[in-house]
Amino acid sequence: MPVNLSIKDVPDDLAERLRQRAARHHRSLQGELMAIVEQASLMESAGPAGPVPAAAAAAAVTGAARSWTQGWKTVEQLMAERQARGWKPHASLASAPLGVDIIRADRDSR
């Protein structure tokens, strides 16, 4: 079961720097904090091969080694979770236009 963590009395300048960092990474503040905690735990964890290298931990947080991230789960992880619960796309979605095609059509119409 997930645990709620709280940090009290965060200085205003630190909170603003965290908000700016989250915006640079296209994340919410909550998502950015989760990524920072995940990176710290990866750097500290030791497996049979020893601690996770800092570059690998940074890549896990920045998304360099995985696809686009919203919050702290990849789109692929979210889809896998839905499919594991038995979700199947409706048959009518097969003929629906892709988002990228809608955006291109809108852009080209100008």
C-alpha cells in the first residue's frame, strides 16, 4: 500500500526552485519529488553488482532510458497495468484518427 510522505516548513526559495525544476521536466511538483526520491533510492540500493551507477539512476529519472514520463510511471507501464486488469480497447478505436494526425491536419489547415 502506498505511503504518504510530507516535508514541513520548506523554505520558499527551495520550493520555487523545485517548481521550476518540475516545469523544466514537464512534471507536476509531486511527480518531480517522486522522481527525486526514486533517483536517491536507486543510487543507494545495492544489488549483486553493487550500487546503481549515478548515470543509470539519472537516466531513470530524466527518462533518457525510457519513454515519455508523466508523474513517475511511463505510458507503457500505465497501459500494461490497465491490460493486466483486463482492459481491451473498443473495436471502434481501430478506425479512430491518431492524435498526431489530428494535430497535423489542424496545423496544415492554417
